[in-house]
Amino acid sequence: MSTSNWISRSVSKLRTPSPEVGKTTSKTPLEVKNEPNSPLAQAGKATSAIKNVAASAPTPVPAPTLSVAAPVAAATSRSTRERLKATLRQKEEALSPRVLRRTLEELRAIVDPQVSEVEGGVRAKGVAGWYASATVERRRDMWLLMSEQFVADQANLKLAQAQFAAAVGTPDEAVAEVHYRRATVSPRRRLLQRFSVFPEGIRFLVDMRADMLPYLKTDKRLQALDVEMEYMFSTWFDVGFLNLRRISWDSPASLIEKLIKYEAVHDIKSWADVKNRLDSDRRCYGFFHPRLPDEPLIFVEVAMLDGIARSITPLLDESADAEDLSKATTAIFYSISNTQTGLRGVSFGDSLIKTVVETLKVEFPRLKTFATLSPIPGFRAWLTKNTTAMLARSSEKELAELGRAVGFEPPRAEHVQSAMEKPLALPDTSPVRRFMQRAAAQYLGREMVGGKPADPVARFHLGNGARVEQLNWAGDPSSKGLKQSYGLMVNYLYDLKRLDKHRAMLFQGKIPVSGAVDDLLG
């Protein structure tokens, strides 16, 4: 049967027959329309509004994708197995059992072993076309089918496992292991591979996972599909398949617009702002995938200076003159932004920084220092919860000085928190300011959650082998900086000779810090 005949037959099978008295009808996936008040239409409006707003998140998360009302918990929902056996649809279900069965047939046809990769890709493209016009509820039914109906054959898996266990230590062990590994591979993986065949398939899958991520917490049935997609993406987007490209003011306008859209650390406010970030004393690099050639997966902004930057303000000053590159000894990574929500869990940052460092060393042999100027996004929330604990760590002398400064002796958490509300007005010698700096050193240099640094940006850089180098008071005096960390920023130093040593320290539960930060910790 030709591809065109197969598609025509499939579409005709999926058309909803005329309603019959007393029977519930349901539009099929291929007949979904964007009605003005439908969830998809509302989501489309939201997406359009979002496109012009840069994302805001720590070590960086891109702007939100398609979203509707908060996902509803699915604790009482029927599984797709139950629905496929049923005759009537329940109120909260988007697709009727009959349409659900037909949709499953379409998905299974994609991985039909009798069809070629190319034709399987064509069939997958047809389903992707339906998905593009489907409501979020109908999309969710497709995710559930992919998650629950494309699992490894349990009988074969148990048999292969038993055979492998019996073969351990014998000459048949290797063969038994191969059979066992093959038995664990689910048809779901094959389905994803077929979707990746058509030209826009990778883009479709990345966007589909971004659509699905908000629902994972409320519907655990989707986790199998999510984990499978993360595994596949980790393979498809391995750094060996990525290209490092410099993004400059001479790059296509469409690419520069993506920088504005995806910048996640310091919002880009104008074309003059972005031009400043791409000036002669700056560099911007991104990783690109061959199947997404015009879409940076992650990008980093770098400033060339003659020393470690203590504040973001001069770096973002559009009127400032460009630095003299002949005197530059330090590369400051001041913004790193991921762009694809659907690639959550796929790490690019470590490889990006290392590749950029090597590239910069070739272009600027005088560069000796590689460091960041980073936000501390979790600090204010942490200190709000732990003010009392930090007071308990203070010496009697420190408490006395702090009490006199806030007007209450002994000072309590609410007194100190009130005094911290206007950090930029605190003088250099303020006991409140010293208390906040000690707290920041404690947060970055000691606090661990699940064996990892508590702050998300610290977790990223320290995991790459950097160390906490220097705390910077009023490093980010913007409203965002004050809201996140009372305006404090931090430098993480990438000492190229000690990256492995620092990673080993972190693995042992000790955060690497400089002597200056260690002094604050006491």
C-alpha cells in the first residue's frame, strides 16, 4: 500500500460518524479545530504574549512554552488500559474509548515492523500534524498512550532476565546479556525514533516534551515517557554532535532576536543593550544542533576585562567604552542561558564553558583568569527561613553589635530581617551588612541539599569544578537582584589546573571556597 493511500485510509477511519440518539460522540484528533474559547486557543494567546518577554530563572531556564490552566491531579483518572476496554467516555476524558483505540492504531502503525523508516517517518509526521491542532487535553491522551501502551514485553523481559542470571559466569553470559538488554528496550523508544525521521521531527519532540513537563507532578503515569525522552535526547544532543558558533552583531537578525527572547539571567531591554553585549570586547557563543540549525540550545555571554568584575552594572552600561583587548587578562562569564525547556535534564553547560575557554585562549593568549559574575537566586529565600539559625552561629560580640544596629538587644530574626530590607543604604561598617555577608558565605560555602550545593547556580558551576571565589556587595542593585539576593553577587573561579580536584572535594561533601570566603565562614 502506498503512503498516500495509507494516510487517506487512516483519515477516513478517524472521521467521526454522525451522532446517533443516546450515544456520546467525540471529535477525532484529525478533526480538532481551534475554537475561540478552547484551551489551545487560550494557550496560543498566552504563547504569543510570552514570545516578547525574556525568561527569568537561575542558571538559566528558557521562557515558558505552551501552557494553560494549572494541571489537574489525575489520581482518580482511569488508565488508558481501562479506557481502551470501555465503551463510554467519562466526563474528564478528552477522547472517547473508540477514538482512543483508533489513535492507538495510528501510533502503532508508525512502528509497524513491515514499513520502512521513511514511511514510518511519514506516518509520524501525520500524527504530528494532528497534534499541532489538538487541544491540550487531547494531547495529554496521546502522551498517556505513548507512556502506558508502548512498554517492554514483560514475559520476554522476565525470561531474558532469568536466562541472564543463569548464564552469569558461563561462556554464554555475554550472549545472555545482549538478549536481556534488548528485552528491556521498549517500543516507545522505537516510536520516538520514527518521529525523529521527518525533517521537523526533532523540533516536534522537544516541543512536545516542553508541553508535557508541567503535568508530570500531577500525573505520574507520564513519567515513563518523560524518562524515555530525556534518555533519547541525551543521545541525540550529545556534545559530540553539537557545533559551537560565535554569535555577533553581524549574525542574522533572527538569531539575535533569539538572544533577546531566551536571555534568562539579565533581561535584554533594547537593541542598544544587545549591541553592547556583542561589542568588540565581548564574545557570545552558542551550541547548535544540525537538526535545529537556527536555534541555539544554550549560549554564554563573556566580557574581556583586566580583572575580576565585582558588579554587573558596568558590564550592562550601554554608554561605556569598549575595553582595550590588548590589556585583557580575565574572561568573565556573566550570563549562561538554556533555551529549550524540552531539553531539561540534558547538560550542555560544562562542555560549553570548557569549549569556550579553549576557544578564547587561542584568540586571546594573554587571558589567564576565567571566572563568572553570577547571581545567587536562592539566597534571600534561604536567609529568610534561616535568620534565627544564623543568629545562633554568631558570637556574643557580633550579637551585641547587631543588636545595637537594629535597636533591639538581643536581636531576634524579625528585627534583623527588617533592617535588611534596604541593603543598599547600609554603610560599609554596618553589622547588618557583615551579618548578611557571613550568611551568604554560609549559604554558598556550606549548605547542601541531597549532597549538592543548595543554590541552583552554585550547583551548576561547582559541579563543573569551579570554586566560590568572592562575594560582591551590591553586585546587582536591580529590583531582580534585590529580590533574589539583597543585591549580592558571587564570582566562581574556573582554575583550569584544579577543576578535577574541586569536583572531587564536592563529591566528598566539601564545597571548595577561596581563603576570603573561608574567613567569612569563621
